[in-house]
Amino acid sequence: MMYMMYFLLFGLVLGLAAVASNPSPYFAALGLVVVAGIGCGVLIWHGGSFLSLILFLIYLGGMLVVFAYSAALAAEPYPEGWGSWPVLGLMLGYLLGVVSVGMLFSSSMYDESWMVCDEFGEFYFVRGDMEGVATLYSSGGFMLAMGVWVLLVTLFVVLELTRGMSRGTLRAV
Amino acid sequence: MNPYILTILLFAMGLGTTITFASSHWLLAWMGLEINTLAILPLMCQSHHPRAVEATIKYFLTQATAAAMLLFASITNAWITGQWNLEFMSYSLPTTLVTVALALKIGLAPLHAWMPEVLQGLDLTTGLILSTWQKLAPFYLLLQINPSNTSLLLILGLASTLVGGWGGLNQNQLRKILAYSSIAHLGWMILVLQFFPSLTLLTLLMYFVMTFSLFISFKVNNSTTINSLSMSWSKAPIISSMVPFILLSLGGLPPLSGFMPKWLILQELTKQSLAPLATLAALSALLSLYFYLRISYAMTLTMSPNILLNALPWRLPSNQHTLPLAITTSLTICLLPLTPAIITLLTL
């Protein structure tokens, strides 16, 4: 079981290095898709299945799809990926950096390992993550209202930043 | 900008600071900081000028990084200690990370590089909001946490005073000078944070008053370079005669009120047997004093050569609201005798 976790975490680091090393938004967003998927897998192993599903739906299915459409609007005819040597070199450099920092901070490969367990202080009827979401709607109602208001302000901010064709802040598309 | 949008954005800025002030949970404090960052973005790129847009992007990136670091540190603290309270952070890693994240948020050296460029891209009013209001929430958080490492805050403070002094020396753009002056003053505030937090609050409030008067004086003159200040003696003679006092107050000279925070901080540092540090900080204030004196030299102490017509402009009645400027200028010049009362008020 720990072997599965090792695989997932290895893929996570690889995907993060891909996000950081690619200059083109297409491949970087692809790395981000991989990272988000693996992150959902890690979350499931730690017991948050509901949250993982929500993350998959909203993050990948909502935000990354919108990002893919906007990146397609700013089309790059020759995107630079891992095929070109500078990008590959940067990627290997990041991986090397992560591995060296990891070796610096860990004692050895076989002494200790992170057990996967569903951490919760006491016994509960429901799973932790679902109970948390339910609490947000019941006793955390004020925070929910605050979150709603902040999202509305975010909408106004984004609309103000992209207002008009060339009057706006961003490039006129 | 549409007045409704402006109202919502200003309200959101007030809300963000209020949420951070009212919070004892790290998530809520982070939320308040993010609301503040978000709400000021359209205000910053109001003019839609490329430099303003670039300044907005730089500001957003640095503040988002700082907020992400803050969230990381608070979640690490929650993981280790199991609680989310602001005041009870007892492990050194999260506390240090929080301090560094907040230092990036307010622009302390060596995390100050974004400040001059961001302020240069903004108009004077938005720059004023950035220099004053946006510093309130991070300072509140800095005052709440127990510092983990004594030398971290001292290094941040001393580096900021030195960088603020040396960085402003070769500038002739007023907004960059104001940015470096802000960095230097923030350095003074951080120096005394772990010994006498009320002095940090005092320095912060005094800095707000002084920099408000300076920003508004420059705005009344509608000048953003030292060169354009040189004809202000004919346009607004009273303001030209008061600005040297504001600048010398910022430099920390007695008997002006800017001397008050520096004096008390030096006294507190000496009491904590950090006399060499106090000496270094006082010497670094000399650097800042040089460029304050240069501005007052160009503005008031000399009359630059010009044709006679420019020396006699029509002095039409102005529509500018100068009451805040009058109030803050008076406070900047005359507040020193009230030092005991102010200290008592802030130490309650």
C-alpha cells in the first residue's frame, strides 16, 4: 500500500517540476492537470474521498478547462516543451534540487516512512471531510456568507480589470 | 471608475483589515489579507497605463506569494500543535516562516525589491493607500505572534533601515524616494517589535501621519519628480514652507514629532543592552536624512532659475480639500511635547 503512495508522490514531484520548467502554458497546464489528479489520489488515501471528488470536479473540470480555453485564445504556434534541451535541463535541475533537499532532511530510506492513516482525534459517525462541509453550512454560516461576499468582490475585481476592449488592463483580445 | 465599483472596492479594503483585526484564527487572518490584496488591484490599475498595470502585476505576485507562505506556515503550525490560534505559536519553524511572509507583505529588506517599482507605477493617492492602510493588517499580525528568534527581527530591521537609506540616495522620482523612506521606517518599527510593541504601534501611527502629509503635499503640487517641485514656491507658498518641516520630521530631527519614535526606540534598544545596534540604526537614519534634505533644498531652500512669467502664476481659489493636509502637517510638526501622554495611551 505504501508502494502506491510512493508512486503517487513521485508522480506529484514530476508533475510539479513539469509545471515549473515549461515556458509554454499548454504543457505547464498539462503538468498541473497531472498534479491535481495525483493530489486527489493522495487525498483519497488520507480518507478525504468527498473532498477529493469536489477538488477533481471544480479544479480540473471547472478552472483548468477555463484556463485551457483562455490559453488557446493566446495561441502559441511553436510551444516549447520537453523536446528542447533548455527546458529539459531546467526540469532535471529542479528534480535534482528536490532530491538533494530531500536527502538532506531525511535520515534514510528504510528507517522511517509515513504511514497512511485516517487521522481523527475521536470516534465519529461520519467521515471527517463530509462532516466539515456540513459544518460550513450549519455553524459556520457566517463564514460562508463572508466567502460568498468575497467571491462577489472577486467577480467585480476581475470584471473591472478586464473592462472594455482596450480600456481595460489586459491585452485587448 | 464607476462610483458603485469604487464603493464596493473601498468597502472591501476596510472589510479585509477589519477581518484581520478581529481574527484569532490563522485562516481568518489570511482571509483578511487576501481580501485587502484583491480589493486594491483595480484601484492600482485605474489609469490603464502600462506602467500601472505592471506595478499591479508585481504587487499581486509578491502579495500572493507572501499570503501562500503565511498559509503554509499556519497549516504547518496546525499540523504540529493542533491549534490555529495566532498567539500560541510555539514552534520556531512556523513562527519564522510567518515572520518572513509578513516581511515580504510589508516590504522589509531583504524582501523589499518590489516596493519602489510598485509605488512608481501608481498615482500618489493609491500609493498613499498602499503605504499606509495596507501595512495595518500585517503589522497587527506581527504584533500578535511570539517571535521565535531574536536576531531575525533585528536583522530585518537593521537591513531595512540601511537599504531604505542607501536606496533612496540616487533617486529623483518622488514616489521611489517615498518607497525607500517607507522601507526605512518599517525597519525602525521592526527593530523594537520584540522589546516594546507599543513603540512599534507608535512609530507606525507617526509614520502614517508624516507620510500622509508628504504624499498630499506632493499631490497638491501635482509633482512626481524633484524637478517639478522646484516651482512650487510660486504655486503654493505655504505648502512649500511647511514641507521642509515634514521632511525633517520624517528624518527624525528634534523638536519635530518624527524625533519621538526614534528617540524612544533608541532608548529601548539601549536598555536591552543593544547599544551598538542602536548606534548603527541612528547612523542609518543619516542616509535617509540626506535625501529628505535634498528634496527640501530643491523645493524651498533654493529658487531655481526660471523665466519671470513662471514666478507669478495666477493664484486662483483652489478646489482641493486641504483640511486633512493641514491637520496632519500640524501633527507632524508639533506633537513632540505630547510624548508622555501618547506613550501612556498606547501602553494601556
